[in-house]
Amino acid sequence: MYVNQSLKSCLVKFLATTSFKAKEFKDIRKMFIDVYPEFKAKKFYQKIYQTVRELQECGFISVDNSTCTYKYTSVYRSSDLLDYLANETSSSSLHEQLYQDYTRLEEEVDKVKLEIEILAKYMRLYPIIVDKISCCVLDTQMYLKSLQSEIIVLNKLIACISKN
């Protein structure tokens, strides 16, 4: 699991066991890093804040911005927050699987292109069976187009999932 995914997972699990009312972000962060000191470094501040704001946008946390400092209040049930985390995790796993499929297809495209080049070489070497080799070339070219179309679809799916 990536560091950002791990941080988000730990933060959501922590929040699922914690309730708070009218707390500033710095207080929520302090409670979190008391339990997970590995995320104390400044480099994690932005991701912690981003996750809290994301949870606010999803309706799990309310924000009172009537004063000069925002006050956050938990408005979630623990089970709802854990369900949210499970959905996020499965989305991340899906993204990884799509990327693996994409990589595998790219490798397959390279192999098929090489196969077409080799078939062209044999067409020159064995003109007597050009018709048979031509059929193989056509079949291989159709397979190549199919692979390329699948890559286009995977690119679109990866982009779609990355937006969410």
C-alpha cells in the first residue's frame, strides 16, 4: 500500500473510533498523530487536511466557518465511515488492477508488432506460401487492433477512476 493510501486508511480508521465536536483541525491532527506518530512529519500535514476536507465533502464531518477558525464536528456512524474506507480501498485496488492490465497489454502489443515484422520477413523468404502468410498477417493485424482498442478503453477507465 502506498504511503498516502496508508495514511488515509489509518486516519479514517482512527476517526471511526473517535467523535469530536467543534474541534479545530490542529486538534484533530494532534489526536491522530498521538495514536499514529509515524504521520507526525510536516510532509503528512497536507494529506491529513485533504482527507478531513474530503470526509467533510462526503458529509461525514460538518464544518462551522462562522468564526475565524473552522470548527469540525463528527456527524458519522462508525460503520458508515468504515464502509466508505472499504469502497475507497476497492477503488484503489481496481485502479492498480487496471494499470497492471494496461501494462500487460502494452507488452502484448510489442510482441504482436514483432510477430508482424517476422511474418513480413518470411513473406520475402518464401514467396511460394505468400498467400498463407498473408492470412496470418491479416489475423495478427486484427488481433493488434483489438489489443490497441482495449488499451484505449483501459486508458479511459483509469482516467475515470483517477478523477474520483
